Amino acid sequence: MLFGDDERAAPVMGRRGFLGFAAAALSVATVPVMTSVATVAPVLLGSSPVEAAPLAGGVRRLALHNINTNERFDGVYWADGNYKPDALKKLDVLLRDHRAKQVCRYDPRLFDLLARVHQTLDSEDPFEVICGFRSRRTNAMARRRSRGVAKESYHTRGMAIDIRLPDTQLRAISETAKGMHGGGVGFYPRSGFVHLDVGPVRSW
């Protein structure tokens, strides 16, 4: 697993456990059965330009490929004016910390940001997920490896993801995301990914 630099003042807030996400693992393609899965809640920081600018069409869909677990999601996560709970659970499981076997309830604004970026770039490939949720323990391990990893990383809040698109240059992804003013955008050409989060608008 690669770890990006999102040292950009993530707020310190408490976490609360949520039950019932382990069952969603059975619904995601090639997801192994997990016998012990902890869950944490997202930290919602209010509205953002991402949700203020609706996506084209009556549905919103995502295609993700987690390269760490080889799991995939390709489907509609929003329709008829509402997020689809089953789809959100599948996305949460796909983006889990597979090292710590913990699932986080993701902030759905991140999915909207991803969908808008994908739609704008007109890519035909799924996003390859380098890193999704990181537990506190995994984040601490990442901090020992790199000084650039924030103690209060948005990855630990269910608000960040590190991605790439096989058919699109990283800089194009970064510039497109920055133009949406939906949160943080980090460009890592050496590591081969772009960091996106729905925290305050900033870039590096």
C-alpha cells in the first residue's frame, strides 16, 4: 500500500462505531468473508461545491478497482434524488483498511467528486484505488515510513482516496479535480497517484 501526503490540517473530531457493514462484503465482487470487521463513522464538514454542482443525468455511478485486494465496484450509487444505501455499503467495504480489517462509513461527497472527475475526463477505465480508508494504526505505521503523512489524515476520516486512471495522465486528473474546488488535491507523479479528499479546498 502506498501512502500519500495529506498534511493539510484535518480537524480533530471523535469517532463512533457503526454495525452491519461486514455483511456488505459478500455483495462486492471477489471480496473475502471477514469475520472481524470494525466500523467507524465519517466526519461530515458541511456542504461543498461538489454537491452544489449536480452531475449530468438522473443517476450517479462509479467504477472502482482496488488494486490491493483486486475487488471491484461498477454500479449506480445515487438515483431518484437519493444515495443507494446498499451501494454505499459496498463502496465502504471496497475502500476498507484491509490490513486492519476495518470498514469506514465514507462521506458520500467523495463519491460525487470522483464521479464528476470521471465524467469530465470522459475516461473508459475504472479508477484504480491505491489507498482508501486508513485505520489509526495503519496511519501511524504510514507516518513512521513517511514524514508527509498527517496524524489527522483525511484517510482516517472516510473523506480521502488515492487514485489513478490507466487511460488518463495523472496531471489531467489533478488539474480537473482542482478545477472543481471540491476539497484537497495532491499530485504524486513519482508514486503514481492523485490524492483527493473532501476537506477544505487546497492543493499541493
